[in-house]
Amino acid sequence: MRKPTSAIAAIGILLPVLACLAACHSGEKTQAEAATVPSAQVAAAQRGDISHVLTLAGQFQPYQVVDVHPKVSGYMRHINVDIGDIVHQGETLAVLEVPELKAQLQQTEFEVQQSQEEIRRAHHEINRAEATHAAVHAEAQRLQDAAKAQPGLIAQQELDDAVARDLSSEAQVDAAKAAMAAAQGHAGAASADHQRVQALHNYTNVIAPLDGVVVWRYADTGALIQGGTNSNNQDLPIVRLSESQVLRLRIPVPEDDVQYVHVGDLLEVRVDAINRSFTGKIVRFTRNVNFETRTMETEIDVANKNLSIDPGMYANTMLRLTQVKDVVTIPVEALVRNAQQQQSAYVLDSDNRVRIRNLVVGIQGTKLAEIKSGLNPGDRVIVGGQEQYQPGEEVRPLLISTPKSETIQQTGGMIDLKADANGGDQ
């Protein structure tokens, strides 16, 4: 009876051993299966902003530059301004001496007076002729009335002579009026000539055509100055005026970015020379790309009431070309193109299986891309190495942290005054 008892005891010892071996084998199988699931770096789609900004160096130019020429030739009697002086429109800059103009002016004044005397004389002549005509006409009328009352009382010859004198006096009135018209015409011509010479004489006072700053002076007292009556004349002006209370900031926009430039666009301006920053607005551009530089000149009007900015100074500008806010963004490494050149992404579903989704991509920067459709915030996309995975394949996600917003900076050249002062970067 001892043999069955020994068999039962052996079975009791063997069962735990078999159970342990089965458990060990099952664990090894689970680890082996886990080792065959590939891992993948994934990033979550997020909501953020993408901006594309262009930094450019610009230069301030005067709003207007005018070379002031006199309209008549003469000797410089006095010049009232020098370089750096601030002048206002209508202010006398210089006075010329033109002796012959004085003589011409006096002559035209005399001719005007003479013409006025002719008008007065013609007026008196009209009065005299009209008075004579009135008397002669009255006499002729009386004779005619008497002849009608008593026929034969007055000889016909006497009546004819009276009528002839009446007509003659009437003709003298007309002649006096014609003389008056001629005198008035002569007076008008004399007055016009006087105004012409007076205008030339007024030109001896050279006035400022605009508010500005005298940036250069070309003449001194006593110099002979030629009148600027011909655009082809190369004679030197008296002064050069610069309208500097409003400046033009000119920036060269590269050809590739011309499409983003619009009138009214805002940009940030930094003038390092005077440590000043402000916001400017594009007011005009040439609509023409320079053949040599492949850039388009773009201008910003800058108020400069206190003349703190001098023409010729440099400024660094930042122009925001495009910007989108609160959009879905993913890393650009998550984008792939299929055989039809359609952009897509490898997306993980809730079971960590790979699914391919076609996307509509907007602005694409160096790090992030805007997704207009195809993804929602929180969707996980594989970043890099997408060719290693197949649709429907299960992967083990390794979530990486990525930025949600990006500012794309493109430079078209900046000015570093400190580097220039030190002879450039060493």
C-alpha cells in the first residue's frame, strides 16, 4: 500500500514544476513578440502660429531735392543762407543785382503813365465831340422844323449844309471813341509789359520753393549767376534744398518676395544711429524689378518733424510677408509625398497602427508646416523614416516634444553699424 502513496507525492511535486516551466515559456514568448513591434518617433499635431518675416536694410532719402536757380541772370548782391540752415517756403534765399532791369522797369512805368494820359485825352475828346455834335444836331433840327412849318422860308442849300454839319459832327464822335479804344489798347499793352518786367525784377529775389534744409551752397556774394531758363543749361544753382521733414525710406525687396508686398503693409523700422524704433507703412513701390539686383524698390514715408533722422542714414526693417494664427501645425519632417506628388502624413490610430492621410498644406517653414485639412489637434504623426512602416502596421510610439509656432526669418541684408565701425567682423 506504500507504492500508490509515493506516486501521489511525486505528482504533487511535479505539478508546480510544470506550472513554473509553462509560465516561464509564456513570458519569453510575450517579450519576443514585443521585441518584433518597431518603435517610431511621433509628434502630436498642435495649434499655433506661423509667420514669415523679411529683414532688409534700407536708406533714408529726402522727400524732395531741389536745385534752386534764379530766373534771371545777375550779380549776387546778398545771400541769406548757408549749408544746414532750415528755410521755409517763400523765404528769400538771395538777392541779385540786375541794373538793366531797373531801367526797363522805370521805362514801363513811364509807358503806363503815358497810356493813362492818352486815355484821359481821348475821354476829353469824346466829350468835346459829343457837345459839338449836340449843338450842330440841334441847329439842323430847328432848320428842318422851320422849313416844314413854312415851306420856302429857308433855302434848300442852307438845309443841306446843316445836315452835312450834323453828320460830320457825329462822325467826329465816332472817331473820338475809336481813339479812346486805341488808347485803352495801348494802355493794356503797356500794363502787360510792365507786369512782365516787374515779374523779372521780382525774380532778383530768389525765394525758397518749399520747406527744407540747405544741403549745399554754390554761390557767394559778388558772383555772376546765370538764369536757369533752359533745362539743358548746366549752370550751377545758388543752393540745393532738401525737404527733410518727411523722408522716404527705400528698401530693396528681393524678386521672390515681391508677390507679398502691398500698399499699406506695416513693417518695423530700427534706426540704430539714433537708437529709435517705430512702425512704418508701405506707401508705394516701383512695380519694376531691377535687372541687375533683381530687387524692387519699395518706399515708406517717415515723418521727421524734428529732423532727428538725416538723409543717407541706414535703417534695418522687418516686413511681415505672411502670417497665419491658430492653425494646425506639424513638423515638416512628418510630411511625405506619394506617387501622385500629393503631400501626406503617416498617422497612428488609437491602436497605434499606421494610417496614411492626404493633407492640404499651407505655409511651410523650416520647422513647421500649416495643415489646412487632413489632421486635427492631437493626432499623432510619424516624424522621419516613414519608408520603414507599412499601412496597418502596429508600432510602438515614442512621443517627442515639438514647437507649436514658428517665425520664419529671411534676411535680405542688414546693417551693423558697430561692425562697420570696427572694420567688419574679425
